[in-house]
Amino acid sequence: MTTAAAPRKEPRRPWTPSQIVLTLLGTAVSLVFLSPLAWALFTSLKSETEAVEVPPHWLPKEWTGQAWSAMLESGNLTNWFVNSLVVSVCVTTVVVLVASLAGYGFARTEFRGRGPLMGLVMAGLMVSPAVLGVPLFTTVQQMGMVDTYWGMILPQCAPAAMVYILYKFFQGVPRELEEAAFIDGAGRWRVFFTIILPLSRPSLAAVGIFTFISSWNNFLWPYMVTNNPDLMTMPNGIATVMNSYGIQWAQLMAGGLMAGLPLIVVFVFFQRQIVAGVAHTGLAGQ
Amino acid sequence: MTTTSAETVLRPARATTAAVSTTARRGQGFQHGGWFVAPFLVLFALFVIWPLLRGLWLSFTDANISGDAAHFVGLDNYREALDDPLVWDALGHSAWFTLLVVPCITVLAFLLALLAHHIERGKWLWRLCFFLPFLLPSTVAANLWQWLFNPGTGLVDHLFGIDTAWLTDKSYAMLAVVVCTLWWTAGFSFLLYLAALQGIPAHLYEAARLDGANAWHRTAHLTLPMLRNITGLVVALQILASLQVFDQAVVMQDFGPGPEGSTRTFVQYTLEQGFTSYRVGYASAISIIFFVIIAAVALARMWLLRNREEGGR
Amino acid sequence: MGQGMGRPGLDRRQLLAGLGGLTVAGSFGFAALGTGADALASGADTRVRYWNLFSGGDGYNMIAMLDSFRKDHPGIDVKDSTLQWGSPFYTKLAMAAAGNRAPDLGVMHLGRVTGFSPGRLLDPWDVDLLAKYGVHERDFSPELWKRAVIDGRLYALPLDIHVQLCFYRRDVLKKAGLLGPDGRMVPVTSADEWFDVLKEAKKATRKGLQTIGLWVNDQNFQWWFFVAFYTQLGGTWFDAGHTEVTFDTDKATQVLEFLRRHLTEGYANPGFAGGAGAEQFVNGGPFVWEGNWSVPVFDSAKVDYGATPLPPVFGKRATHAESHSFVLPHQADRGGPANEGAHRLAAYVVTHARQWAAGGHLPAHTPTLSTAAYRELEPQSEYVSAMDHQATEPKVWFAGSTGILAQRVGPIVVSATLGSAKPDAAARRMRSTLTQLLAAKNPMDGKTAAEGGAAA
């Protein structure tokens, strides 16, 4: 990805015919990709009756913010937003902390049973709430954590994949760095926190970004474990509560855009970091 | 990524201090190693291993949702599952979805990446456009396409001047879910391809250019082979994710099974049995069957990878 | 890439770090508190958590009734939550009760109560407390009350009766000459007459609109219509002891052929199968079969329409009916002010059902039904007779709105209506499914319908 940043400094090349064709093609494809969102936006600015008019038309004849204000006034969205934030922030914090510790432990320390335990973690890659949702629910039910924040947060905090990614990363960190510190009398923990962690900031950021996006957008597990609408996260609330307004498409679109907006705004500001984070985490599976 | 740059900068130091390494590591590592992994292992044991074992146990019982004591019923649940036409239907729907999505998304993501890689101006803009849908929650993406496919008022039918009952006709309902999925998730694989394309050393292209290869040849004989690994990864990730499809399918069909049950996926059927029919024991049995299938796919991939590596040597 | 963010000045970086730290700390604090943002903001003494499945016009009416309750009882904070209608609602309610996080009050279709494990997932009503708040058994139809009692205890407090109706547009029917002098649709007494009506109506319908919307691909609606017409034919399901299936495949075939004919003769367009049927009606389609809950929808769309029970095409009058009722989801420590508040709220809504009737429902509380205010409601007065000709599902654990019965048998009806299965084959499949279900054990108590039958 370092190459991604490099071309910016190159002098601009002239428009060649092939560049013109490619740019036009890119524009066309981008329009196709963005048109559903534009359609949602325009729908959300129509009145409910105009939204379902046949045949459909792009621009509202009468622009109105009623769908947006109705969504905001209902109060649910603010609740869900807070819940999404609480859950995603907690999950991300715990995952980054716990997975970096474990990744380092597996990569760089010796302890009894390390090999088999690492094998077990690798096997954990195959388990997800989609595969074992029902038993996972009964487990959480036994712990009395149905309809609680912890019930939503903790089961998302044991992603074997993130441990694996950081494990691979720590394996690549030169041992010499640590050993110089050991010779100076530093302990494992100090080495980890003062030398290794600062060095791995980009990888931690990648894991953190990826975890945050997946947690923010996670639907299946919060859907299973929360029933109380007050505790629902944004994707869950939109799907299980807001849909109950039935044919009120303008409001549904407004709510959907509101749910999607935070990450989109964040993306526009931190594009390079997010792209690198997602690519890095994805590629680590190689 | 900067991780690589950090590595390259620091690598030369390695040879000189290698000798000290083993002693220092042993001495310090043994006491603490376990504590580094302990927090993760606790969570992992509670929320991955324990549910797996519990699911296995429940699959031999008639447990219900209330958490009351269950009775051991032996292999009854498994026997019933193999005889249950809906299990096979649901498995078929998930497999059909996977079969449709994986090739489409791989090709689409590759083409998008090729496009974004070769346009010299406004790289951030293309990246933004193609990746943006992936940032939406699955449920929002599904609601959006439900609206786009809505009979009469939907944009899709209107734009193409057709009259297709996307959501209500059993031959199209799954296709609608596929289209939604392509739009929503292609951006992820697109990024992986883009990163891989940018990782191909530029001097290889220069060399090919000097040899007189045209753009088409360069793509076919240089880019494609260089992307073999990443394609394997994309396909594997997509297969595993697609088999577990749930969100889009249920939301587009208002949590129902679709016209004549045609979009009921395996995950959905498991949850229906567990949470709607309250049959936790039976749901656990089909979950275990599903786990075995997923594990088989994952292991097959590992086996393929290893074979290829060995072949490469 | 982390360093690539540019090099913000130290102050900005510290500020960001500080904000980040605050967010993390705040999130963990919030999670530790364990309550939603909303509960934190509420300061009332008694908080009654109430879950319902009312959307659209029903939702609007329910909220209006809750608001007037709040005004009369300022000490009780009612926290109402509306969830997606249908089986997701029951799933959520069951899971909350099983996880001991149930709300204080819930809404349930009466037909679902038997299967919802009364005693396990539901707590019984305190009848004395209800009486204190003005609700008495004598104010309800005995039939209805009996459906709510299991093992001698009241598990559901009926709120209404809702029926499937045939909505028609006066403007189109007038053009087609199908409107009587009283402004109501001409009566229909046989299937042939019904299709004649459709034929005439089709001629008067604008191009691009279907003649009738009847949810041809919806397993719930198709099942409800089936129940209605099957009951018109005098069909039965099981014997009294729930040991034998008495389902009549000939009668069922007749009903399935009747439903199918709407498509083969081109009156219903599968492209407008679902909710689009109502949109077509609003846009000028002459007929739609819908639940009475569509009354406020069509009212607000200013459609000139009337509504009758489903046409008695097989002679006897019957239309599918279900009831909304209030239930107390199981709480291990039920009691105290929240429980009393739940009783008070349910009693209030049941006895102030005039507003509820605006949603098209027939109030279960009979004193309301006989008020002059109710009698003046249109088109309610046109179909109020439907409550005397109710076609309901059998009282077994797997029945009830969107229950297992509907989920298993509904798709078979749909397959026949859409033509992917022959009516007689579908009828046989229905019968074999009913046989299976009758032999199946209720997962909550391990009993079959026959074994649990005595209790129910």
C-alpha cells in the first residue's frame, strides 16, 4: 500500500485517449454505484404519498423534510445511535487490547500448550454467530446477559481472525529490537508496551478500524440477543422496529441514510486509513 | 502499508544480535507467556468453545427456549434433520446464493480494481464510490434494494421499462438478494484486489512494455497470474461469507421466507427452528451440521493452499 | 498508514486522544450501567414497559390512547415499543421472557396464547385487580373469553376482533354498475356471481391496474382467506379430542381452485402480490382483500370506498377473524407497582376502545360496541356483522396468527394459488402436514395437541 501514496508526487500526465475512455467508464460505473443512494435520498425528501406515486420520478416535486424530522422526533434513532456507539467502542477497545496481547503471546513467548492452543484458536475461525447462533444464545441466556450491553459486546470480543492477523504481524517484528531491551533489563510486559505496541500502531489501527466497522454494522448477533428496542443498535433497530411502519418508504429511507451516514462521514475524512485497514485485515488471510 | 516499511528499515539489525536472542527469550518468556494469551482465551472459551460444546450436547436433547431441563433423545434430531425437506431446501438456497454471488463478485471486484488502478486521476474518488456501499449496515442496504425492487414504484423496473416481480416471484427473489449483495459487498473484494494490484512491482510492467506486450497482453499474462493468490483468498472469503448469508435475505422479505420459501437460507431456518418454533435442540443439531459443512470448506481451502505451496517448492 | 494522517500539532493530537479516551470511558460506563439511554432519562415513579406490534394506523391510534392514559395517570411512565409485526415479534417476546428480561405488558394474538406456553412464558392476569380497574368477564362475548382462559386462569385480555374484508372502490363500482341504491356493493352469493362482478369491474378499471389485490404470494393472507372459505364450506380440522385429522381434501380443493381462478382469469396480477395490492387500490384498482386494519390507511388516502366481509361464495357466511389481546410476559419477580400499572393500562385501553375502533377493529369490550358513537362509524357499521360469523383457527398449540400452522400450511396454499402445485395435490399435502403437526410434540412441554388438549 505504500505505493498508493507515492503517485501523488508524480507530475500529472497528459490526457491520453485511453485515459479519457477509462475516466468516462469510471464515471459511468460510479454513477451506477451511487444511484441507489441518490434514489434513497430523493425518496426521503418526498412526502409519503409522492414517494409511492406511479410511475416513479427522480426529483421530488415538492421538497419536504417531513420524513427526516419524523424520524428524529420519534427519538428511537438517537437511542440506537448511542447504543451502536457504546457497543462498537467497547468491542473495538477490548478486541484491540486482547487480540494484541494474545497475538504477541502466541508469536513471541513460550508457554506450555502454546501449539495446541494456537490450533484451537485457528479452529475458532470457523465459528461465528451465523453458524452457532442458537447455542451461543442459550449460553448468553444462562449467564443472564440477554438484553444487556454486555450480552451484545462480549461475544463479539473473541475474534480468532484478529488474533491470527496480529500473530502474523508480531512474527515479522525483528527480535533484535526486543533483545536489546531485555539486555537492558526490561521485562516482557515493558517490552510489549514500550517497544512492540508503538511499533505496531498501523496494524492495531487496521484491526481497530476493521473491528469498528464490522461491529457498527453487525446485525445478526445484536438481533438475536436484544429484544428490548431501547437497547437495540442502529442496524437492528432499523430492521426490526422501523420496518414496522410498513409502507412509509420516505421515513425508512431517511432512517437508513441516518444509520449509514456516520460511517460515510468518517470514511470521507479517514479514507486512506480505512482503506489500508480493511485491505490489511482482509489480505492477512492469505 | 507502513508495516512493511518498518520491517525493511529494521531488518538489517537482525543478523548481528541473533545470537543473544534464544537465551533472552526463554528466560523472560516462560513466566509471562500464558498471561499474554489468558484474557483472550477466557473470552474465547466462554463465547466460542463453550457454545460449540453446548451446541453439540443440546443437539442430542429436546431442549426448548425456556432453558428448562432437557431430555436426552440420542440421534433423533439428526435423523429428523436428514428427513426434513426444509433443511435441504434451505441448504440448497444458501448454496445457490453462493454459486451466484461468488463468481459475480470476484469478476466484478477485479474489473473495478483494474479500472480504479488504471485511471490516473482522482483515485480517491473511485475508491470512495466503489467502496461506499460496504460501509452501510446490511439491513440498510437490504431496505434500499427492497425499495428499488418494489413492484410498481421501484426504480429498477421503471428504468429498464420492465415489469418483473423481483421480490414476489420465486424465480427472481433470490436474484434480487444477489444483486443487493453484489452492490453492497463488491467494495470489500475490490479493495483487496486494488491493494494487490498496487503491490505488483512497476518494473515488471516496464519490462513487458519494452518487450512489446500491449495492454491486453500485460493484463492477461502478467496481472492475472500475479493475482492468483489474492483471487484464491477472495473466493474463499466469499464462499464462507455467502454460505452464511442471512441479513439481506430476511430484511428484503420482511423477515419471511420469501415467495414459496425461495429465499429461506440455512441460517434463517436454524433461527426459525430455535427462536420461532422454540426447538433449541433441533436447531442445535442443524447448526452442528452447518458447522461441519463450513469447517469442511475451510479445511479444503487450507489443504489446497498447502498442496499448492508444496507443489511450488 | 497510521502516521500518514499528517502531523497534527501536539495540542490537536492531545485533544483527539482526550476525546477518544472520554468516548471509551463513557462507553464502558454506559455498558456497566446496563440501561438504555432512554431509561436513564426517565424520572417517573412507576415505569411500565409495554411492547406491541401495532404499525401504521393502529400504531397511531395506540399512541393516542397511551397519551390520554398518560395524561390521566401522571405517576405512571409508559414506555411503549413497537416491534416488527408477525413471527419476529413473537420470537422477540419469547426470547425476552426466556431470558427473564420481559416487558411488563405485551400484545398477542389470541390464537397464539395456547402455544405460547402459558405459565412458562406468560403470567396469568389478576382478575380481581382487573375488576378494580373496571374490566369484568360479563362485558365480553363468552366465546372470546373462553379462548383466553387456559387451565382455569385468564392469560389474555381481549382487546378486539379483527377480520378479513373485501374493500371496494365506490367510484369504480358505480361506473361498472355494481353499486346498489344504498351505495353498497351488490350482494354476492356464489363463486360464479363473484367472478361476474370481477368481470364487470375489470372493464371499468383503468389500464395498468389489477382488478383485485389478494396477497397471492403471502402465506399469512392466503392462509387466512383459505380458513374463511373453508369454514364457509363447513370444513373442520380435527376431532374434539385432537387425535384425528378431519380435514376434508375435497372441500379444500374447491377453495384452492376458487383462489387460483383469480389469477388464471387475470383479475389478480402476481406482480402486485404483496403490499403493492393496497397501493394499486389507492391508485384506482376496484378491489382489495385486506384486514380491517387498512381502514385508516384508505381513509387517510381519501379513497371513496366501502368494505364487506369476504363474500359468502360458498353459501354460509364466514370470514377469518383473530383477536388482539393483552398478555403479561413471564417475569420471575412479577408484582409490585409495574405489574399494577400494567393491569391498569390494559384495562384502560380495553375500556376506551372507541379510539381503537377507528383503526377498523371491532372492540372486544361489548359496552363500547353498543355506543351510538361506534354505530356511526363508516365503514365499520357495514361489516360489524362479521363478528357473528367468525372463522378461526383450531385451538391447538401450533395455531394462531403467523404461528407454526400458518407457516407450514400457508406456503402450500400459496403454491396452489400461484399455480406451482395442483389444487388437489396441494389439498392432500395440507392434510398430511396437519397429520404431522397433530403428532408433533409442543417443544415447550413435550406434549402433543391431544395430550395437551385437555389442559387447553
